[in-house]
Amino acid sequence: MKSITKLMIREFNIKELGYDFMGYVLQPDDVFTFHHLIIPNKLGGTSTIDNGAILVRRSHTYLHLIEALDYLKFCYITSEMINMNVKRSLDINSIKIIDEILSQFEYENQFRKNIKDEFLIKDEYKIRVLKK
């Protein structure tokens, strides 16, 4: 794990809170990943606190699926993660907004399948801190 990822996990109290920047509940086997927020990695974005969010692998994968299918929702989610980054806190109001965006995306794409005839929205994508 990159040192910036470790630093951000500590600074944002991710393990203590029990969820990542998108509100995904931490599982024992989770792998933490660094997501570039402002300048993407493919455009030379740096791995710095100001340009990053800590996500678990499943939320990171899901976010990039959303980016490919609904870029506007991806931008809204990114905006909320940037707000939390600026505050240096995983703000529950931003988590609620992200959850609402994800719920809307899930509703709109609930029957969408991939080339293998599998649903794009996996059950694991719905396990978030605000879901019962």
C-alpha cells in the first residue's frame, strides 16, 4: 500500500469510522485504493492528499463503472468527495448525497446487463453505511 494511502486512512479516520469516501462499509478482506479526484492518473495526476480519496476496491470499481455509464453522476460523486477532502473529514452530509446519487444510478440501471448477460450492479455495490 502506498504511503499516501496509509496517511489518508489515518488522517480521515477511515478504519475507526468503518467506511470509505463513498460510504462503503469496510469488510475484513477489503483492499484500500487511492482514487485520483481532480487530475486523473492517466493525465499525470499526482498521488497527493489534495488530489485523492480512499476507496475500497469494490467502490473504486463501481465508481469507474458509473464514470463510463453516467458521467454526470460520476462528477457529482467526485464533487462531494472533493468537498470532504477539503474539509479533511468524511462528512455524513456528503455521504448522504453520494448515497442518493448511487441509489438513483441503481434505480436507473437495475436491469442493465453486460455482454455475459450479468447484471452490472452487483449486490456488493449496495452495501453502504446508510443502507439497512
